[in-house]
Amino acid sequence: MARSTLYQQVAGELRKAIYSGELGPGAQLPTEMDLMDSHEVSRNTVRLALAELENEGLITRMRRRGSFVRDRRALLMRPQDELNVAPGVLRREAFAEAVSKEGRKPGQEIQVSIVEPPEEIAARLELEENAVAVVRRRLRYVDDQPYNTNDSYFPFTLVHDSEIARPGDITRGANRVLEELGHRQVRVIDDISARMPTPEESSRLQLEPGTPVVVYVRVGYDREDTPVRVAVSVLPADKHLIRYELKVT
């Protein structure tokens, strides 16, 4: 039997145990020696199997400690809830609200800049040539662990005198500020794609090798059908579950 078939067989059995819950988050896998004995294969075959699972983002290999199933507890995100807030109801920023509902601790680092946005962002905001935007760049945490990034762009002429253009957290969220400025978002377009992370994203989000990311772009429009916000989120695929609930009429 070919070596490639052997290591794929070992990887397949371990993968099945992980997905079935037999090996839960944080569980330690059998040692290399145990896997060699139970599958009657060489150490190199075992290491190839473990490397495959690591590249898939299923396990973490720690020198001198062994291999462990990654904690893949996903954050449930409901994009339809972001703008559906009843009038008069005080609510925290959408990410903080979602994290807190799960009994977990939200956090974020914020940088605010005035920039000439990338061409794709400028096009989505329908900005004139050389027009600038305010961008709020956020690295967001759950239980003190980096979970995702969110870069939100706003037309400078729209928000330059508001909290959106100033550093610091906006407890009630930038969407509410836009509403107070007379630009409540009544329509959104979401684009969702997947890719492997850039080296900068891997470092910033402390990603394990082989972890893909979901890129979630939302464009919000006001009553005049003018784009007022473009939000670009980079979400590690093993830490997020995006759930849409749509009503058919």
C-alpha cells in the first residue's frame, strides 16, 4: 500500500473522531508512538497525517507536549440583526452585543484615520476622484483572544464633525451615529468570499497554519440610496458562524 494512502487513512480516522466529537476541543491526540502501534505505520507516516490535520486547522502541534484538537468554538453572527433595532431601545455596538449574548467578553483596539480609500472601496462609496474617507480600523477580541478585524469606511463629508471621525469606542455603534446624522441605513448589500490570509492577517489574528478566512463586505445605503458605509470584516473561518434568517413573502 502506498505511503500517501497510509497517511491519508490515519488522517481520515483522526478527522472523523474530531468531527464526531469523540475528540473534543482541547483533547489531546494519541502520541506518535501510540498512532504508530495502533495503525502499524512508520513515524514518518504519522507525522504526515498530523501535518495534514494541522494544515486543515483542526489540530495544534506543540513541541514536547503533543497534538491537541483546536478550540473551534464559533461566534454566531446574525447580519440581519445589525440594523434591526426597535426605536427607543438602547443597544450596544453589534459585535459587542453578539459576544455578550453568549456570555463572553468583547474587546477591541481602534485606529481612526482620514485616507484616500482603495479603489474598490471608493467605487462602493461612489466617491469622486481623490475624495477622502474616514476609516475606523478595529481588531476585535473575544475573551481576550483576537477574533476578527473590521475596517469601516465613511464619506468624509458626511461624518467629519461626528464621533465617527474621532478616536475611541462608540458604545452605541457607528450605525446609530449615522442615523442621528440623518442617514439611517435602510438597505444593505453583502458580499462574502473566502481565501487564505495574508501574512499580516495571520500575525495580527494569531492564526494557526492552514486557517482560511472569510471576507465579509457590507455596503449600507440611506433613504436616498446613497452609500454611507462600507465595512470590511476578515473572519477566521474556524471562529465564526454566519447565520442569515430570511422571510419569504
